[in-house]
Amino acid sequence: MAQPLYLQIADDLEEQIRSGDLSPGSQLPTEDDLRDKYRASRNTVRDAIKRLVGQGLVETRPGQGTFVTTKVDPFVTVLTGKPAIAGGEGPFYLSEVNAEHRKPFRTTPRVEVQTAPGMITRRLRVPSGTHLVSRHEQRYIDDLPWSLQTSFYPMEFIARGATRLLIAEDITQGAVDYLAEAIGLEQIGYRDWITARRPDSNEQRFFRISHDSTVFEIFRTGFDQHRKPMRVTVTVFPADRNQFIVNTGDDLPDPRYDDLPDA
């Protein structure tokens, strides 16, 4: 049985993209040009473009057209690390060559006092409706949107003296180290809960991905020396540019990036 025409068009355009005939950043022919070339209806052409968008091969820009996406060399994040370190994440390029040109950047945190959703209050083990301090930032590597991160802290930390959590500026020493210094709260460990889902509208705009793409959402709950939750950090990563490593054990060799199947 012959493939539907929209799949034939999508496959042909995909081959042109992968062969380099349509290079990263270049614009696809207009809908009218594609209709004429393939003798197809407007809806058929749009279905073909939608398929390419879903594969992450092209992106549509309102008022401009459809463009081949720039090839992304994925970032690897090591989720495990020393418990006392705030994040434990170490982003780096899969390609050693590109790693030399890495330029991490994050925005000034947006700080709010808010009634957190149930998924946060349950992890912090506080009553529903409790007010929490949230610190939200956008994170980039080489000008490419890499992740969105929001950390939640109990308001009682402010009353105890950790007032910098309320200031919209970077805590250069890291929030975990700051809490240890300011109020004697030490993080002894954390738990990562990793999920995957479709992006919401804000994530689609920030990461420049389609509605049917996939994002990873990691809930990291940090625990203090009294075994009580002290923070919840929620990080959202688009799946097209992120991979993860979880190390278990001590003194493991570094991953090998020139031989991925045996990494």
C-alpha cells in the first residue's frame, strides 16, 4: 500500500535535511511552492510540515515561515553528586570539541512568595496552602535555552535569618551553602524524581519546541541533618538537547564520548 502523500512529502523533505541539501537555519519553500511541487492540497502540505516539526527537524516562526532547526549537540547532566552541593548537576557537551566553547548563562532569579501547588507542599511535607519562597531562573548554554529551574523554600527560613532568599539576585555561593552559613541548616542528601511529559505553552516558547515535543521534569528534594525536607527544586529539560548520567559507586572513570554505546 502506498504511503499517504503527506508522509511522502515529509520523507522527501527529511532526506533533504539529513543530506544537507536543506542546511540548518535555511528556510523551507513556502506552502504554495510545496503545493505546486508535490501537487498537493494545503492541508496535506501542512500535515507534512507538522510531522517534521514533531520530529524536531524544522520550526515554524509566525509571520516568517518554516526553518530547518540548528543541529543540537546534546548536553549531559550528571544527576548524582555530593549531597552538600546545591545542584549536583554538571552540564557539558557530548562533543569534547564543543565543550571547549561552552558558555553557561542563567538569568537573575525571579523571586516570589506564593501558595505552592500540592506536588511541592507534599514533597516538603507542609500543609496544603502553605506560603513558600520560590526562586525561578532561565538557564542557557551557548545562547541555547537549556533548562528552567524553580526552587521552593519554607517561609520559616526567612524568619530564622535566611533573608537573602527573598532578594532577586544570584546567591553565588549556592543556596544550600548559604542556608548552612545563615541558619545552620545542612543538606545531607537529596532525592531525584524524574518524569517526562508534554511541554506547556511557556516551555514551548522558551525552548522553541513544538506542542508534541517531550520535556523531562526533575523534582529534587533536599533533606537536612534532621532528615526533614528543606527545599524542592524543579528543573525542566527539553528532551531534544539533554541526556542524563546517574553514577552509583565511588571512583568511577569519566564517561567516554567518542564511543557512546559503551559510555
